[in-house]
Amino acid sequence: MIDLGNTNTNVMINTTQINANKNTQNIEAKLNNAKDDEELKKACQEFESIFVHMLLKEMRSTVPEGGFIEKSTGREMFEDMYDQEIAKNISKTNGGLGLAKVLYEQMKHRGMY
């Protein structure tokens, strides 16, 4: 969260949500504009990566706060970036969760690309 407050108002912007919206819009554009199988596969893999990142983020939110390292903005940013990289690696190795494959087959079968 970024605090853009001043003496009159406090405005909180959830940067993670903004980034997720941008990523979703980018993936949607890539899926709709894919010109060949490779582009479609890559877009489907990116979609799966975003989905896995959302899962990791939600799982992390269930962990109680406390421990050795105090919760701070820097820690939250690090954890989010770490989760993004883990999600990318999961979606690239051994077929990931399989969501990308299913999405690819559905879009290819329907001729959506």
C-alpha cells in the first residue's frame, strides 16, 4: 500500500491490485491477438502464472503475522516479487498446474486465436 495522504485526506492505493489489473489486461490482449500457436501457448502460460501468483498471495495472507521480521512495506514488496517469480517457475516447469494446457486447447479448438 502507498499512502498518498496529506493534511486533508488520506488516500490508500493498493499497488498489487493495480498491477494485477494491468497484467490481466495485458494477458487478455495477448490471448485475443495471438497470431500463431507459439504466441498463444506463451499467453496461456502467462495467464497460468498470474493465476498461481494470486493463489500464492491468498495463501500467504492466511499466515499469521509475527516472527523474526516485522511486517513492513519492503517485506511486502519482496514477498510479492518472490511470489511472482515462484509462480513463473511453477507455470514453466513440468506443465505447471495444467491450466495453460487446458486454456490453450480450448482456444485452439474454438479457433479463438
